[in-house]
Amino acid sequence: MRTLTYWQAISEATVQCMADDPSVFVAGEGVDDDKGIYGTTRAAFERFGPTRVIDVPNSENATAGIAVGAAAMGRRPLIVHSRADFLFLAMDALVNLAAKWRYMYGDQGGVPVVTRAVVGRGWGQGATHSQSPQSVFGHFPGLNVAMPASPADAKGLLVQALRAGTPTLLLENRGLYRMEGEVPEEPVSVPFGRGRIARPGTDVTVVAASLMVYEAERAAALLAERGVSVEVVDVRSIRPLDEELICSSVARTGRLVVADTSWARYGLAAEVAAVVAEKAFDSLRRPVRRVTLPDCPAPVSHPLEEAYHPNADRIAAACLEMVGGAPPRTRQLPDVTAGFIGPY
């Protein structure tokens, strides 16, 4: 199978879905510029032009409302936010309209609005430009929320979202756009609610999403040198959550670490811990550990940002604590955002 970067996989999925379905259109701030949101919308704009790849003003709430209306009339909107923080301005349309539409009106078609949003750190973006709001949107029934970690999933989940009838939010970490992986040429769907074993193991389960899957795999490689076998579970989607896969992994290893790019309280890490406590408690040999952000807003300075965000070293330390090992020797692991100069 050929290799693509994460951004190339998203771009390909967008073009293929637009070619297959004339009702699909893209809208967002900067979707038509030279960089094309990390390259993900540029090919679509060059092929389909400004009538189907539409630059919009800074009007997130209005754009989301227009998208809901367009979806109600049979169109397939793909809305793109270069920063997920501004999704809060679109929350009313996504949560109070799109997510509840089918339930309230008995409409089998619903309003299948698909929203892509960029999350994560990079060059000191601070408290209002680096948040990961997956738990906020994942709280509401009727809205699918996914965080693809691999290029294949970035393509497959977008294809699924643009073909299905459920409003969907796809959160993409900016640290992943240059990552490479095998991607099928055809627009193959990846179903929501079905995670994957990114790396098999026997001693500790690390459940992660998005960039934390990559960091968990790096931690697993470090720990393999010390004889500790780590199984990495990539949940893929936050809602629906693959509870069966998570619990079956914990049943094998007896230990659980959850790694997330957001805060611990009321977040993905808390939800995974609760699911295991309810459904696989007897399998646990040690209490669950969560590797997340400190409980404060993000700093701006680069050294503080390095200390603030979870990484492979912190995941490895949590896993070693689980098996009773000494903390790992600190390594200068490569920064996944190195070379990122922003804004997109």
C-alpha cells in the first residue's frame, strides 16, 4: 500500500467524496488560501473552485447555522475550523440543532453536518488557541466525535462522516499533519465506535486518542527495552466509544493508563476510567492512572509549554509505576511540533 502524510490523506478523502457526491461542499476561514489549512483543502479548491470550497468571514456561529440549514435541504456541508477553540462560537448550532435534530423531529435523514477542527499545541499558542474540546462535544448524544491518529484513519473517518447521516466532529491535532502511514487509494470508510490495537502488549494497557497514540507508541518502545510490554489502544472515536475493546485489553493486562491531550476532570480520561471501573473492575491489579494536562490553562512560553503537555516520558513513567519499576531515564525525545511556524 502506498504512503501518505496525514494531511494528504484528508485532502484525498475530501476530493474523492466531493467527486462522488455533488452535494458535498467545503466552507471555512482560509480554506481557499495557498496553505489550504495545512494543505487539506487546497486540492479541493483547485479542482472544484470557489462555488464548492467557500471562504467565509470570521462568523463561526453563522457558518454553523448555515451548514445546518443546508444539510436540512439535502446538502453535505464540510465545515473547517483552523482552530478548535472557536468551535465554542458554533456550539449552539452543533449541540442544540444538529445533534438533536433527528430526535426532535423524527427525521430519518437528520442534518449530517461534518465539522473538522484543528487542536493542539505549537509555537506557544497559549490558553485560547491550543485547547482540545473533545469531552465538551462528546458529552452530547446525537453528535459523533472522533480524533484520528493515523493517516489511514484520518481518511477513513472523514469518508465515513461524509457518507453517514449523523452530525460529526473530527478533531485533528496539528502535530500529526506531517506523520506518514499507509493509506488505501479507494475511499474506504472507518466506522465510528470501533477502536484499534495500535501496538499489542501484555503488561499495561494505554488507552489514547489522537497525538497521544503516537506518544504512547513511543513510550511502549522505550519500555520494551526494559522488558515491559505495553498495549496501546487507539479509541479513534470519543463518541461512540469502543468500550468492549478497552475492557478486553484491560482484562489481558490488568493495568490501565489513559493518555489524553486535555484535562483529567470530566474528560476522556475520566470517562475511560469510569467505563473500566463499571465493567472491568475485577481485572484491575492497580488503580487507573491518567496522563493529561495540568489543571490550569495553557502557558505561552515554549519551555513552559514543553513542561505542560503530556508526552512519551510521562506515559512511560506512569506505566513503570504500574509494574513497580523505577522511573525511566529522561530522554530528549524529538518534539512533534518542531518546524511548525503557523498559523496553518
